[in-house]
Amino acid sequence: MAEDPSGRVKTFYGSFHGRIMRESLLSMMLYFNRRIGTSLEDQKRRTWGRNDYSSCVALFSQHVLIVGCGALGRSMAELLKAFGARVTGVRRTVSGELPACIDRMITFDRLEQELPRADHVVLLLPGERETDGIFTGRHFAAMKPGSFLYNLGRGNCYREEDLLAALNHGPLAGAGLDVFADEPLPSSSPLWEQHNVLVTPHASAVSREYIELFICEWLERLRGL
């Protein structure tokens, strides 16, 4: 936070977050696409499960839906597009020219119709009153069978019981979760024991480079005041 020459307060949220968070998202996607969790279990059992790898899927053949596609979503889309994925963004309003990394942009009221076409659904929604429970059981039910959900935004946007139902009874094949309604995630949460869930502790933007990136971008903003 800083003041410009007129005395107006300027807030600051670094765009560098996207550079870190997109790698966290990619690692989650590859964890599921390349069956890394199963490979670790095979290694513990000393099992040579090579034939099972024929079920692996490449990102270049898949469709990614980014819900809450602002600056963070665009940064993630740039990396996903480099892998050849098709990317659709979801925003409250759509205006202006699309960046090259995003194939389509739709408004939230069309989300339910788009969900059956997405192999990966990424939630980047802010933790606001307007987003409380905005991703409902109806949305989970509309998702493509065998698809994956990732939440790197805030944990208030769906009910945990709706997520668990989709994980245990379909259509979800798995979920990569970095944020939760209650943090730290209580030890009693059934999410800890879900075989098809990857839990990280609200750390998708954490890295050794964080402070350096923050200071560099902050100084750049100050020079522009």
C-alpha cells in the first residue's frame, strides 16, 4: 500500500503471484494425468505397473475451464496454452479482445452448460460474500465424468459435502485443493483420507523467490506513482 502524489492510497497485489501459482496448478494436473500418486504406491509395493500407463492423458488433448479468469487466470492460461491445452475462461462480464492464450471467454451464467465439456476445472474465485457457495451441487453434477477440479482461489465457493459427493459417487475423478473453508484444514476432515484428492496447505503462491519478486514489483509500482 502506498500514496500517489495527490495523497490517494494505492493498494498492491503483485501480478507475480500468477508466475508461481501456475506452476502449482500444473504440478497438480500432471499428478493426476500422469498417475503420480499411483506410481508412488506401486513403488512402495515394488510393482512394475507399466501397462497401466496407457490410461495417462496428455494436456494437449484436453480442455481446461478457468472460473474467475482475471490476471491470475490469464497467467495460468499462458502456461497451459504452451502445453497445447484448449482454455476457456469464465468471468462476471466479458469485454474487449481476448488474449492469445484464451480460446473463449464466457460469463458465469453459462458455466453449467460449459462444465460437461471440460476435462479440468480451475477455481480462482475470491473469498467474497458474493462467492459463498456459488459453485453448487448442480455444478458438480454437470461436470464431465472423469474430470478434475482444482481450487487455488478461496475455500468458500462450495460446500465440502457437495465436493465429497462428487468425488465418491461421480462425476469427479479427483481434485487438487490448496484452499479450504476452514484453515488449517481440520484433522477430522474426510478430505485427508480421500485417495483421489491432493491437499496442499494454502501454499500455491509460496516459493523461495516470493520476497524477491514482491520487492521488485513493488518498487516498479512505486516508480510509476
